[in-house]
Amino acid sequence: MNTVTRPRILVVGAGFAGVDCVRRLERKLAPDEADVTLVTPFAYQLYLPLLPQVASGVLTPQSIAVSLRRSKKYRTRIIPGGAIGVDLKAKVCVIRTITDEIVDEPYDYIVLAPGSITRTFDIPGLTDHAFGMKTLAEAAYIRDHVISQLDLADASQNEAERAARLQFVVVGGGYAGTETAACLQRLTHAAVKRYPRLDPRLIKWHLIDVAPKLMPELGDKLGRSAQEILRRRGIEISLGVSIAKAGPEEVTFTDGRVIPTHTLIWTAGVVASPLIATLGAETVKGRLAVSAEMNLPGHDGVFALGDAAAVPDKAKDQEGAVCPPTAQHAMRQGRHVADNVIAALRGRPLEPYVHKDLGLVVDLGGKDAVSKPLGIELRGLPAQAVARGYHWSALRTNVAKTRVLTNWMLNAIAGDDFVRTGFQARKPAKLRDFEYTDSYLTPDQVRAHVEETRSKQT
């Protein structure tokens, strides 16, 4: 009997791009047409734009973590681990499982959607002392940490220590940094009422960015509106400034200021996953250079999208423009690349990806927001309605939508709670502890590993 092996489609990453790709493949492929495998360390899809609301306690962590195994109809095999290298010539993906076992996964078609990691610079003490805001664990940890600073300040008899614990620094004037500072400032402002021994004037939030404008994509008017809202709340905004060095109890700015603080949150942009560097292929500012069809030139069956790929933006007339690393592009790219994988499988021509940006939304917590849907500038409650409406509609399951809506309603009616959940243990958990950037192989190490494995099998 001749055994016919079905084509193997391997999808790396369970973010917006990877999950939408997998779901499209499952819907459009016949059960016996191909085998689909997904590589991800977590069996859930994380809705990243709402992480600041998890950090501030408005949303519970599980409300934005959508299970990949909820429905029984899904037939994708999930490998619990992270891809640490790809050998394009051998068509093998090297995976480190969650138990630290190294396994090789062969493929016929591979979709690379590993996402991004926090962008850091060679700043003394940064990775040792700064918190990130890229994962669910980091958001939950930061919430516990911020509340613990209030508890420790309230218990301290030392005025200098008390003042240092009540100062908080957020680096990054993009959407993640601005929303993080806005949401956590509201949390501390509400919480301090429960601490009669603390002077509310001691609580100080600093938002800094090396750029000359806050969220420049919003335009001058909306950007200024966001700044005015934050400054009215007492958040000190410093532009054209970054971090010179970071320590356990103080942060030094590049303008010479030294801020005593135990809380440094780093959200100064992202870079493509280190997995991309293991391919040894051409990149554009760290992102894999792909065609408008999202395939890798010169390598049949290799596709890349999302934060890790420089997908040409055909909706813009600007030469060399690439799609920004946003959720709305990632979701649409996921569905489009699935169609192109199926087209390649069936011997049909691939189609270029084209999507016109729908606009931007920034939720500043409470009744404050600024939004720019379809170029229309909104502020206040209308902007808040658009921002939350967009996020709510983008959630993939009805269960997630119900949880998020319930959390929003409960928070609006009952207000914030200030319970530490226990995520903050005595062991520190900073940027270096969450990114796992030392797990990836070099291109030479990938080839050597694959060759060694094959020689043992022969």
C-alpha cells in the first residue's frame, strides 16, 4: 500500500496574524487536504491593545486571553513551545518546548508570525531594573508591583523611601506607553484614598519619550489633546528625553535629572522576533523583507507577516512604505496569507495584500480618550465609545466579548479594586526575565543542529 503524505503547513506564533491564519486555513481547507500545526508557548491568543487595562485592574487577565482550544471543531495540532530557528534549505523549524526539549518540525509550507519583542538599547541597568508591557504575565505583575509600592510607602517611616516608592516612570510616548501611564495613574489616584497616611501630592507619574511629539500618528491636534488630558491629571510629560541609566532605586534621565523611584516601565517600541535573524535572509529594519503577497522571494512555501515582516503597504503611494505593526493589519494579513498558502497549495496565483488603515484609537481610561476613525478626530466620550467599541468588536469569541463588557460595566459601577493577586513574588521579574531573547540560535547553529539530527537518524 502506498501512503500519501499530506502537505504540512506550519504556522509560527499565536498572535493576531497567526491565529487568524490558522482559523482561515481550517475553514477553507478540506480535512484531508493538508495538516496544520501551530507553534506557540501559550494555548491562547492575547489581545495586546487591552494590556494596560489589565495592568490597571479594569479587566481581568483571562478576559483578554482567548483560549485556542475552546471549540471542539478545530483540528490544528498545537506544539507548546517557541520556534528558535528555521533552516530554509532543509525546510525544518527548530522548536524549544515549554519543558526545554529541542525538537525539529519539518514543513512544506511555513507561515512566520512570531510577532515582536520589546525594543531595548544599551542603557546601563535597563534590562535588570525595568518592567516591560508585552505579555499577560508582565501586566499582572506590574499591577501587583504598583499596588505594593503604595502598601510599602504607607508602612514606611522614612520620608525619602516613601517619596521614592510613590514616583513612577514610563518610557515611551507611543500608544502602549501613553495608555499604560494613563491607566495606572488613574489606579493610583483612586487607590490613595484608601491610604489616609499617604499625601496624594507625593504620587508622581513621569511619561518620557525621545521623540518631539506624543503619538505623532494622531496628528498635532489630537496629540496635544492627549497631552492636555494627561497633564491635567498630574502626569509630567518630558519629550526629547530618554534614560541614561537605571538603578534599583533611581533613574537618571538624559537631561541630567535623577528621579528616585522603584518603578521603571519600558514601552519604547518593538522589534521583530529574534527568530527572523536565524533565517539569514534579507531584512528591513529587522523585519523580514517579503513581497506584497507576503512570501519570501527565492523560497517557495515561506510566508511571513505581522510585526516580524516588512509587508509592502500598497494602499499608500509612498515608495518603500511598509505596513505598520498594528492589530488591524495583522488580523487581515493572517486571513490573506492563509488564502495565498491555499492558492500555492492548489497551484493558483497569489494575490497582493492591500488594506487602507481604518484609523487609530487611544483609551486613556475613564471618560478620556482620543480617536481618529477614518480620519475623523474625536475626543472625550465619543472617542471612548469608538475606542472601546473597536476593541470589543475585534475580540474573537463571544465569551471574550462578554467577559470584557462585564468587566467594563462592573468597573464603571463599582470602581477599582486594589487587591494584590500574588503575582509579585520575592524573585524579581524584569525585562530580561520575560523576553527569553537568549533562547534563539544563530543561522549556523540552526544548520548544524539540523544536520546533526539527520545524521543520527540515518
